[in-house]
Amino acid sequence: MSAGAERVAQAGTVLEFDRVDLSFDVKVLDQVSFRVEPGETRVILGAAGSGKSVLLKAAIGLLRVDAGRVVLMGQDITRLEEKDLVAVRANVGVLFQEGGLFDSLTVGDNVAYPLENQQVRGAVPAEEVQRRVTEALRFVELEQTMDQYPAELSGGMRRRVGIARAVVTEPPLVLYDSPTAGLDPITANTIMALIAKERDAKGAASIIVTHRYQDGQIMADFRYNSERGGLIPAAADPSSAPRTIFMVMREGRIVFEGDKASLEASRDAYVRNFVRR
Amino acid sequence: MSEFFKALVSEWQDFWFLAGRAFANIFRSPHYWDDVALQMEAIGVGSLPIVILTGFFSGFVLAMQMSRALNTYGATGQVGPIVMITLVRELGPVLTALLVAGRNASGIASELGSMKVSEQIDAMRALGTDPIQKLVTPRLIATCVMLPQLTIVADFVGMVGGFAISYFSLRMTASQYWTPAYQILEFNDFVQGLLKPFIFAIVISLVGCFYGMKTSGGTQGVGRATTQAVVVASVWVFVLTAFITRIFVNL
Ligand SMILES: Nc1ncnc2c1ncn2[C@@H]1O[C@H](COP(=O)(O)OP(=O)(O)O)[C@@H](O)[C@H]1O
Ligand SMILES: [Mg+2]
């Protein structure tokens, strides 16, 4: 377990939404409540436009909620000012749906950015930055792209760089917005393996937004095997069994919350859309 | 209808909020001087050729048209002062501002718009960088520094264009053209001639940033933001020049 994850383990809940409302022209989040415990994996399913990305942005205060409470790392961020949010956000890694990689910076500089910028944890010395960037890029198997620009990479490679940037600070909570969207099945599975690996190596809580049921399945049923590399069925290694909770969103509301077995048992027609047998 | 006005008022508020933050950041750390330099180059050096071209021909055409009218009063000797006053007070600032609005307000809006739709601006905030400090303030500073200088270049090149007509077509000597032209200038003209580009610079850069930062709706949205930025910035240049001229005429 990383230092950050341990700190949160003491603090209790990683993220809590308490009856959160958020609207633009129409209501986008409607009475959303849930809690994420340290080390937990939460898979959010839902149709396009159901508010999944908005939920993730509200979780780190990029969007302001109209009502209700958002508690991140034990701190109520609902009405926190932007400058005070910086310190809380440093505990969260984010992979954005559209990537969010800075296209004016090289891959290496992109991954170094959180280390150099989030000075809240104290300045990281230059050689330490270099070491951790290399390590993060090695983690996603993209060491060789260090000096390239994001525009020179394929979609799958950009996603992996995004993951490297999200996890380079070893945050206790990582948000992944549609990590497999628009990717071929093989690349998508590679990405999910990386996310599972990050979870199992560092013990970070993960929130994964996706429309692919397999992604959730991988998180629920597989563990990263550090000895052989690659994923193994969780049943073969019962010692490490982080919780995986599924949540289904529809038009801004959470219409289902529960583990994989109850998701598969659900009789709700909308929920069943997201379950493949 | 009331929906439309509500949207307009809220947009107006958002704009002033952005403007306030951008100005406040000028006096606040961290300063991104590298970005300021980069923007100065894009705005100043990049616009120079088109500003020179346009400046020259506006002075050239102005002198040509004026000399015909002045000739009917036997007053062609006044062409220098007339070109000078028109350029320094109005044409230099306005033409330069319109060119920079077309080139840079659009450039800024499309650049920031792409960053917005690819969530780079969200990523910046998530990683502890204030996007206004990093993106808007450098563009504001760079435009405010470069636009007055570009305007001076346009004024000067325009005078040279007027001189070309006076020399070749009106057979005037250099001193016949330049001396009365310089003598006509008053302190007031300098103030007006430099205040305008400074204010236009604020409007152009902030309008470009504003439409860029509020881009939504993917690639199409970036195109929309770009067009809006140019149109709105240009309209404001016209409105403000009339307004400022009005103030100075009354002084
Ligand atoms: N910045 C915004 N301004 C206005 N509407 C927005 C904005 N962001 C998202 N929305 C709207 O909120 C709804 C939910 O969006 P989103 O969370 O992105 O959906 P998804 O579940 O596909 O990620 C959509 O109807 C979208 O149009
Ligand atoms: Mg989304």
C-alpha cells in the first residue's frame, strides 16, 4: 500500500456524495448519494449523457454542485475555494475522457507535470522526478515515447500516457473516465489490465466510468499477478479481494448500486442493458 | 425573448469575471513569462507583414483620394497633415486592431477552444494550475505590449504610402510632405493614437480567451468559438473607437 493510500485508510471514506444536485440547463445530477471506501473499486455504467463525466468532475470540484455535499479525502469540498481545492485534488489522479494531455508538452513533461506542480507534498527533487516519470512510463510500457509529443501517439498509447500521469503521484484515489472508449478490444483489455495492476500494486481506490460491461468484469473477477505479470482470476488468489461495486446511472440518477452478482440478477430493463451474458 | 436576455446578461457577467481575474493575476505569482514571450512573438512578429502591407496601402489610397478633393481647393499641400491625422487618430489603430482581431483573436479562441474540448483546461485545474494565470494573462499582457507598437508601425508605413503618392504623383518634395504633417500633431493625438490600441488589445485578447474558454461541443464548437471571437472583437473595436473619439473631440 502506498503512503497516500495508508493516509486515507486512517481517514476513512475516500469520497462521499450526499444528495448531490447539479444542473446546467437541465438537471444533470439528481440526488446522487454514494460512498467510496479506501481501496474499493467502483464501476459506473450508464448511457451517454447520463451524467457520469459530470459526476467525476464534481468529485474533484471542477464543477460546483447546486445542492448536497461532496466530501473528498475527509474534507468537505462543496464550498471550498479553488486555491484550497488544490491541496485536496493532489490526492486524486484523473484520466480524462478526452485525454487532457497537454499537447504543447512532451510525454515525459506531461507525466512530470503533477510532480512538479503539486508542491503541496513538498518539492520533489529533479532527479527524483526523472526517476518517477520513467517508472510511471515503464508501468504503462511506454518508456520509449518520453521525448515524443502526444499528437504523435496512437489513441491507445495516449490513454496509457494519461494513466501514467494520473498515477505518477501514487494517489489514494484514481478516477478513470471511459478508459476504453473508442479502442479496439485488444487495446481496451490492455488498458483494463493496467488499471487492475495499478489498483492491486498500490491499493488505491479506483472509480471507473465505462459503457463496456467487460471492463467491470475484469475489475471484479481478476487480480494482477505481480509474480507472473498479467491478470489471473480472483478466485485463484482469494487473499487479495478488494471490493468491486457497480453503479448504474440514468439521466442523472443512480438507479442501481451493488456487487456484480446483484447486478447480474437485476430485473430492471435499463440496468440489464449494461449486463452481457 | 427573456431567455435571450438572461443568456446575454450571464455571458456579460462571465466576461467581466474573466477580465477581473486576468487583470488581478498580472500582480500575482506565478508569472509565466515564457508564455508571454511566446505570445508576443505570435502576435507581434507574426502580424508584422500584414500590418505593414495594410498600413502602406491605406496611406497610399488615402493620399490618392484626398489629393483629388484637395486639388479642387488648390490645397494639395495639405495632404500630409490630413493623412497623418487620419492615420494616427483612427485608421492606424482601427485597421491594426481589426487585423490582429482577425489573426489573433481567432488564433487564441481556437487554441484555447481545442484545449477546452480536449479537457486540457480541466486537467490544468486538476493538477493545480490556474488556467487564467497560465493561458489568459500572458495573452492579455502580450497583446497590450504588441498592439500599440504594431499601430505605430502601421502609422509610419501609412505615412510612407502617402508620401509615395505625394512624391510621384503630386511632385511634392520630402519636406513639403513631412514637415506640415509633423507640425499638425498635438499631444492629444498621441494620447488618442496610443490609448486606442491599448484598449483594443485588452478587448481582443480577452474576447478571444473568453470564447475559447467557454467552448463546448467538440470540434464544431471550436469553429464556432473562433468565428464568434472575431466578430465580437471587431464589433467592439468599432464601437470603442467611436466612443473614444467622441470623448477626445469634446476635450
Ligand atoms: N459544461 C456543460 N455545460 C452544459 N451541459 C453540460 C456540460 N457538461 C455536460 N453537460 C450535459 O450534462 C449531461 C451529462 O453529461 P456527461 O456527464 O458528460 O455524460 P456522460 O454520462 O456521457 O459522461 C449531458 O446532457 C451533457 O450535455
Ligand atoms: Mg462522459
